[in-house]
Amino acid sequence: MSTPSPEPLITTPSPEPLMTTSLMEPEHQNSDSSSIQASFTDEASLLNPTSSNKPKLTLFLVLLCGVSTIGGFLFGYDTGVVSGALIKLKQDFNLSPEQEEWIVGIAVAAAALGAGLGGAISNTLGRKPTIILSSIFFTLGSALLFSAKTFTMLIIGRVVLGLGVGLASMVVPPYIAESSPAAYRGKLVTAFGATVCWGQFTASLVDGAFSTVHEGWRWMLGIATVPSIIMGLGMLLLPESARFLIQKGKFKEAEATLQKISGCDDVSAELKEIGLALLGGAYFSISKTTALVTSTNSTCPGSGTVILNCGACVSNSDCVFCSTDKSSEGRCILPTVSDNCTEPDIKYRAQDVCYSPYSWTIIAAMVFYIAMFATGIGTLAWTINSEIYPMWVRGYALSISTMTNWLFNLLIAFTFLDLTRILTKYGAFWLYTGITVVGWIIFYFKLPETRGVPLERVEQLFS
């Protein structure tokens, strides 16, 4: 008994394709390509998959997602671990504030470069080789940092590590998206963002564990070689993205990959849909979602020896002061070893901080912000960007969007202190709030829902 075909997603007439089929000629044909291409004309098989061929969440798909998202874990770990490592590095290398900024900032700049190059690399070599390349950068960078003897070696190690972070942040989300059935795509791509958070959390634990170890920074920075090697070796056992294989004309390999991932023997409908999207052209529509994230690397200095010249002390960036609840007067101290504040009612506080019974609201707001960011744009930006671009431009578009994300990270890191001076601390955060509100309005009215929609039909939502 036949069932009526469902209504198409878009009822408006299709515009003329920007690319002709001649531009999408496969690079490598095999003996089965003609028969598979012929199956692309069967419209009914696409729109009405049988229940027996409905994609399942297979163990192979879970393994593919688990191995590839190690890149997200390394992304979070390597961007977070430096905050604790800098405390030890500053002591062992006698770093100046400018050198500390270089150690942090150079990795972000390298990540932007890696993301910018990632589009061309993934479109040429494939998603899988690009992930393997990122694991090589992660391993080499971590090894260089572990064995660093000079400031120059630290910088080189951070550059290599940053390239790995940029490549992984650009290529892992589309690899998962292109490998996942529509029903599970959102959940699996979101796992990338979740592993970034786990990487940052793990970095905090590792920083604490090695904080009292001699040259503990070597272990903090070098231990990342273990997961990076696991990711590289694991990716050798996983297939290339089926959509990339079809784009390159490797239809038989793509069919075998789809069968493994979906757990279905008959994947002709999905092959047809992917082929139609590639051979029929695409419509260029880019919508960028940029998460404005700034990573603050800070420490809480301890108490120390009393300095009589408070003017010199206040001009020192490491200066703190101790004062009582009874008076706004305080003694200026530098963080060294001993504790000279012996009165029972004396407390320590940093500069520009005032005691208030409502101080807890700052912590509560920060926790709420992080929780909402992690469940919203912090993870979904990667998911949406991996879905909304047509296959023929996806690699380059993701490269641009990811590079933009890293450049905004760099911009905020370099302008935040100036903004707090010009607009005050409150003004700077009101500015960020305004940008967020504008983004919310754009997303609400312009961003279509992509849940459950096959990748090859998502672009129709922007027609």
C-alpha cells in the first residue's frame, strides 16, 4: 500500500543553481558510480524511507563521535591549562607581564590562522586527514612545551598547539555533522561543545594536582600528548565523511561508510539526496553565529611583606592590600611568603574590590552566565555552523566562521582593559549585553529551525 509523499520543505520555486553539474564532476570514478548516480532520480525512495532502513544510533557512530570529539576536549584543555601553568612558568622563567601576554595571546592568534587554513585543507585532503593533522599539531605542541628550556621554545610550542586548536575547532563539527543521521546530528555535534567544557574542567584539576610539584607546569602542558595520540590513532580506524567521498566521486566507499554509520543495508535514499545536492548545485547563504568568548587567566595572590611606600606598591600589578571592615584605610603589601596581617578583624582584598553583603550575586551571576552559555551559543554555535552551509562551500564557510570566532576572542582580550577604563567596568559589560541582545534578535527572527532536517535540505530553509 503506497503512502502519499510528504509536502516539500519549501514550496517556492527554486532559483537557478549557482553551479552547474560540470563544476561538480567527480575526481575519481569507479565502476559503480554510474549505477549509483542513476539511483539519484528515484524521488520516492528519498522521501519515504522504510522503517527497516531507518537510521539507528549505532555503536560505530558513537565510536566515531567519541574519537573525533577528543579534539574538542584538547581544545578546552589547552586553552584552559595555561592559566595554572603561568603561575609556575612566571617563577621558573622570570617572565615579564608582556611575555605572559605573548604566551597566552600567540596561541589564540595561531588558532585563528589554523582555522583560516582549515577550509582549504579539509576541502583538499578531507575531514579525516585534517583531524589527524590537528592531532599531530597537538602532540608536537604539547611535547615542545613539556621539554621547553627557553621562552622561545614556549612560544613555538604555543604556536604549534594553537594551530591544532584552530584546525580541530574548524573540522571536527562538520565531520560529525556530515557523518550523523539527521535524527541524531544535533545531539552528536553538541557533544563537541560539551567536551570543550570537560577539557577546561580537567585542566583546572590538572593545574591543582601539579601546583606543588617541582616544574609541575611541564606535566600540566605535556600531559595533553596522551589524548592527542589516542585521537590520531583512533581516526586512522575511522572512515572519511561520506559526503566528502561523494563529492570526490568515491561512491562505493561512501555507500559502505553510510551502511556502517546507519546500520542499514539500503542507503540508496540518502545517497540520492546527497548526490542531488552536489550535482544539482547549491545556493550560497551564510549566516554567522559568533560566540564572543574571552578567557581570563588570573590568580589570587597571597599575603606578604608590608611595603612602606604605598605609591610604588599600588603601581605594581601584583599589589594587593589588607584592610579592616572598620576602616577604608589599609596597608599596601606585595605577595611574598609571610603573613603580616595578624589582627583578627583584618581581611585581604584585591584592588578595586569593596566588601558588600551582596558580593555573592557576582558569583551567582557568573555561574548562571556560564551555565546558559554552555547550553546555548557556547555549544549550538558549532552545531548550527556545521549544518547551514551547502556542501560545496561548507569547508571554506566554516573556516571563515571559526576564524572569525578566534579573531573576536583576540579582539576582546586586547580591548577589554581599555574598555573598562573608557566605559568603566559596568559600561564594558553593558556593551557586551547590548551585542548579545542584537544577536538574540537576529537569531530569533532570521535563524530557521534545522532539527531533524537532512543536511542536503537545510539550505532550502534559507531560500
